Amino acid sequence: MQAPAYLIRGQVMHERLRPAHNRFVYPVFYLRLNLTRLDECSSPWFGIDRWRPMSLRTSDYGPRDGSSLTLWMRTILADNSIAADGAIWLQTFPRIFGFVFNPVNFWYCYDKEENLRAVLAEVNNTFGETHRYLLTSKPQQSISAETVLACQKRLHVSPFCDVRGEYRFRFRDTKNTAFVGIDYYDDDGLLLKTAIGGHTQIMQSPALLRALISQPFMTLGVVARIHWQALKLWRKRVHLFRKPQPPNQSISFQKERSS
């Protein structure tokens, strides 16, 4: 039986290819939690809907009202006829000393045979807006390490990118590692490359404490680094786009081919 939660310690890499090149790599750590076993995750260093040095607040996700995340996700899967009747795992930054900003959360949805059937990418921008991309493979097929899942960009994320083009996602897990690749294409081809990866371990108090000691201000740093990288792009005279209104729909759903 799997543990109820895992700690992923690794890096996030982001690279812009044009018109000015810009690349950064930062150390990060994520949590991946089984949503049906959240009550097993509490410890002196981590709490669900209660203050701890690290915590998860259920109202930060999904319906944003503190109601059942599992029920919310299963309703979306059922409404879209996705046969993911197994575990649902949420990968996210925790709140650290009460603060968090998550550029993207991933909801991994499995069937009872532990095949990955869908991933919900929950994207947040610094304007307080959220859009979700529901990603699946071909009908009756699971998502593998070779699967590329594409969706049209719907939400304004950066003033240096227009709201057009598409994201292409890849998900690859092994026994001890986790990886997400996100490529963003505009009308002229590949523009941005993002990679999120690291080593996984069971989420226990000693591991959480080591992560906290090594990066006590990680979640504050996420916001600071976003603005620092924006300043660098502005100094490189990358074109600024006006922020449009957010999309009317909160979820985009596309069944995509694998390759």
C-alpha cells in the first residue's frame, strides 16, 4: 500500500527562447497527497486546514470553498466520461508559515489498476485568476511517459506572452522521481520550456523538517522570483501584452493524441 503523501525535492527550470533568451533554475519542493487520505497526513510540521509551519488549506483548490476536493474532481471526471475511478493525487506547494502562491497545481487521476487516466492542471496567475486544463489521452488509453497532451492557452499568465497558442504537457514518474515538462508554442513555434522534477520520498516529519530548514521562505521566493524575472525581461525590451479578461469557463477540456 502506498503512503498517503510524498515529498518531492528538486528543481524548476524555465527557459524563454525569443526574442530575448532568458533561463533560470531554482530549487523547490512539492507535496503530492492522496486526496482520500488527507486525514493521515497531519504531523507536528504539517497540517490540513490548521496552522502548522507547513500546511494545506483545502479552500485554496478546486471549488475554493473548503468542500470535498475528491467529490469535486470525481464530478468533473464523470461529467467528461473519464474512467478514472482510482486514487486522486494533488501535487502542490504547501503553505509555509501561512503563505503560498502556486503557479500550477496538478491533480493526477488514476483508475483502479493504477493507470494514469487524466491530469488536471490548475493554473493560477498573480492577478488572483485561475483556469484549469483537463488533460486526457486517446479514449481507452492511459497516460504514459511518451504521451504528449496539448491544450489551447486560455489564461493570461505573463505580460510578456499573449493569450494564444498551446501548451504541450508530458508527465513521467518512476519509483523515486517525478517529472513534468511543459512546452508553450505560439504562432511562431516553441517559445517557452518549463521542467519541474525531483526525487520523491515518503512525507514524514524528519524529511519535512529538512526541507523547511533548507528553504524556509520558498513560497515567498516564488513570488519574488516571478517579479525578478519579469524585470529582467522588461530590461531586455521584450514586448508587453495587455491583460485580457479571464475566460468565461473555469475548465478547458480536450482529448489529445499521444506521441
